[in-house]
Amino acid sequence: MKSMRQRGFTLVELAIVLVIIGLILGMAFKGKDLIDGAKVKSLQAQYNKIIAATNIFYERYGFYPGDGCTQVNPATVADCMQGGGGFNAAARNGRLTGNEQQAFWVLLIDRTGILQSTDRRSVFGQDWGIWDGTLQAGGAAGLAGSWLDLPGVPQSDPRIVCSADRLMDDGVWNTGKMRTNGDPVALNYNNNTDCWALSGQSNFHLLLLP
């Protein structure tokens, strides 16, 4: 009677399998890195586009979109110009507060088409809002202005925020034209920080005006 021989994997076969698994995992991680890197570049391009659109509007009409508008949804650009039904000369100060913040988007997207509605959607999946005030954190000098931000609770990937700050600004969380508000408190990155090692959720602001 013949004995049954059990045959297992050879070391060469096991090595080949491990190499294949390693290649698959490597491609997966590399693909994620490429996607995250693309988000940083996309954030930079979007910010530059919004700033450019704001300047184009100013060159055409002589005021920043929304600045001095009393209406949330002005029917035309003329409504926010002198003599229009939504014009307030006292409120025209190069900053955006109250109804001016929504009018900013209406004028750029719906009334002039300088921007598309998709240009307002951030790389984090939410639409940009506008916040006006002075950002001062961590002992750094405050900077007053109107800022692009994502309203509500912190909802931005701090790795993207840190990397974008390094690409677009000075790479420090509480100085320059791109700043976080310290959420979470541990998010105090600088140019020596490994941005891709950060975790959690962050809030941040990009200077829009003046």
C-alpha cells in the first residue's frame, strides 16, 4: 500500500507570494500618497483661482464682490453699486461681513460667471465659507481680514493643511496668510514637522481680503 505524501509550499514559492503581496501593498500606499499630494496641489490651485476671480471682478466693477452689498442674493451687479438697491457706502471697507459674505459668491458665480459653483467646493468635500475677524493664536501677531474657511466643527485633514501651508505660505500654523485656529491644540506644525504624520481633524483659514 502506497503512503500518501503531503506536499507544502517551497521557500521559493512562499517568497514569490510575499513579494507579490508587498508589491500590491506598496502600490496601494503609493496611490494614496499620490492622491493626497494631488489634493494639496488642488487646494493651491483653487485658492489662486478664487483670488484671481476676486481681482478680475474688482478690475471690472471697481469694488470687491460683496463689499458694500446689503442683499444676500443681489439680482445684478448693479444692485451692489452706487445708486443700486443693495448698496451701502458705509459698509464698503474692503472686508466682508454679514450679507456681504453670501453676496460674494452670488456675484462671482451666479451673476458674472467668473467662477463656477464647483470652484467653491473644497478638496475636503464642503463648500468654502467666509469668516471675518482677527486670527491670533500661540502668541503670534494677529492678522485681521476676511478669510476663506470651512464653517462648523474642525473637518480638514491636518496633513493636507500642513503640506499646503508649506507649499503656499510660510509653513507655520499661526503666522502668514494661511492659519489654523489650534484645533486640535496639538496641531502646531512648523517647517520641521512631518506633515504626513499628523492625525485628527483641523480647522484653517486662508486670507481672502484685504
